[in-house]
Amino acid sequence: MALLGKFDLHGALQDMDEATRLNPDDADIYDCRGHARFVNGDIEGALQDLDEVIRLNPDDAGAFIQRSDVRRAKGDVEGALRDYSEAFRLGYKPEK
């Protein structure tokens, strides 16, 4: 995971692929990879990872916020609004 901090996105994604293979129930890995995929322009891959984060941890309001950002970037405004609503229902509080 250290590669992401050095801006070697391709190497970081490879590391995260291996990490998900070794730890398929670790939501944090999918969360990190979803963010990296989104930054890399892989909208579908980011959505898949964030879906997995939410499957593994359905009370993670931050994952709903992230997924709503990805859905908005994809043009899925209705899906983004649903995710925002769920995040707030779960107690999400925007930073000030």
C-alpha cells in the first residue's frame, strides 16, 4: 500500500489486487482500491469495490458518500442521491 503514497498508481493497484486476494473480507482494502480506481478513471471498477465495501460493512456511511461521488461522476444522479441519503441516515456528518 505504500506505493499509493509515492504516486505509483499502477503498482499500488497491483498491490491492492494481491491484498484483496489474500484478504477477501477486508473492507478497508476494497475502499482504498476503489478510491485508487476512481482517481485512475476506472469508474466501473471503483463502483464494484465500493459495492463490496458496503456489502462487507453496510453501516459505513463514508462508503456511501464515496460511492455517491463515483455514481455522480458516472452520471447516475438518482443513484448518487440515494447513496447520499443513506449516508446521512447512517449518521454521516460533513466536515466543516
